[in-house]
Amino acid sequence: MEKTALVLGATGGIGGEVARLLLARGWTVKALHRAPLSAAKQGDGLQWLAGDAMNRQDVISAAQGAQLIVHAVNPPGYRNWGALVLPMIDNTIAAARASGARILLPGTVYNYGPDAFPLIDEESPQNPVTRKGAIRVQMEAHLQAAAAEGVRTLIVRAGDFFGPKAGNSWFAQGLVKPGKPLTAISYPGSVGIGHQWAYLPDVAETMVRLIEKDDQLETFARYQMEGHWDADGTQMVTAIARAARRPELKASAFPWWLLSLASPFVTVFRELREMRYLWRQPVQMSNRRLVKMLGVEPRTPLDVAVRSTLVGLGSL
């Protein structure tokens, strides 16, 4: 049977990664974009459709015949989250209700506050301490309410993304400078504080393997990835230095003071600064439920993943 997916956010890191993997697995993949001619890449295999995730009818029309809707769309540059994020997820829910498709949502750790730390599972309380985290909790609450009416959802939660096509990420914005040879590494956390990373191709592989077991998933299904756990905050830095063949490179402190100064004027800096609490204490997600379902979590060796990421960012 032909399988069709609609991807919202196909030009982003996770949306693009999942779209390419679904294509490789034999799916027909449609991508909704306000400017499809400029978004399309020759030979990408996607069926680009003109439309806006903020327009409910656009999403409903694009989702006709789809078995899966990948909701990987976010307001650009973190701008206007409060006014855009919830209407977009409600439009996706309406489209899933009309088409019978399952919704796939990339989850975040923003949903959780310190009361859930240091080890989080799928049933941990969601008491966020940031504005963006509160909106993410509302998003998932909308999905759970829709699930009670039969709208199927899969949420896959992972650590901080990195990868050759990850786009906006702490790896590319905080640790290295893309587009130039690697000469320095900065690190937002402290030595001794663990941090969780997720290689984007592994995240996409995990999501697609779960979708391939759709008949075994709950109506409202949630899974977490372990990814790459940096137990003391030094392993990612040393992996970057190894990949660059610069073992002498050590991490300097990330300039949080600069984010503080620029936050009133730069939206992205303000949003990044809001997430500092995730670097001040270890935050780790358990993957026990995922391993029980899949048998094993897809995991590219750290050195291979880091080198691929640096090559993709133009840093090697």
C-alpha cells in the first residue's frame, strides 16, 4: 500500500531529516510551504505544495490522503511563539481528524522543570519554568485532548540536536562557528554537569521505526531517546577536537554575559538565555520505553556523528 506523509517544516533540521528518510523508505512525501518554488531543491523528491501552517484549510487540503503528518514547524527565529504555535498545532489536529493521519511531533525537554530532574521518563510531571516550555506543554495538552477523540499522536523527545543539517542548534550556535575552519570551541555548561545530545539522523531513524510499528502504538504515544549522554560535560568537546585533529583544543566558557546584554534587542539571544537552566544541572531522559518497543535505540558512534556534523557545517 502506498504511504503518504505531509511534512510541515520540511526546510528545518528535523522536518527535512524525517522527510528524506521517509522518501528513502518508499513514502510519498508532501511538503507545505508559503513559497514552495524557493524552498524546493532539484531532485529532492518532495511534492511541494503552496500553503501556510497558520491557515487551517491549507493544512487540511494538503493532508488529504496522508497517513502521517509531521509537525516540525516553528516560528522563525523564535519570534511570536505565543501567537503562532498553538494555532498551528490546532490546524494540524484538524487536518489529522479529517484525514485519519497520525501526528508526529518532535518533543522537547523544555516541558520539564527542576522538579522532574535529573532523570526524566514519559510520565514525569511537566512543570516548566520558562514561557516557551509552558507553550510546549499546552501543545501536548491539545494533542492529548484530541487523542481522547481518536486523533492519533506520536511524540518523540530527544536531547539537544546536532547533525550536518541541524540548522539552529546549540552545537552550531554555541560550541562552534559554522562556515570557517575550527579554531576554538566554547561550551555553555560547566565541567561535571552532564548534558544530553541527539544526532539528528538517529532521531529521524527512531521516529520512522516507530511509525513503521503504527499498529502497535497507543493513540497518544510518547517515547524518549537517550542519544549521546555526556556525563561530565567534556565528552562532546573532546570529540570535536578529535574530529578536527586538534587534540590541544580546549573549551572556553560560553559568553552568557553577551546574551544578557543583547537579549533586549535580539529575540534569538533572549530565547537561548531562557534555556540556561538546562546547562546548570544534569538533565537526562530515560529510553526504557523506546528500547522495549524497538529492541534497540538507533545510535551513530559519537566520533562519526560529530565529524559528519562538522563537515556539514563547513567547519572542517
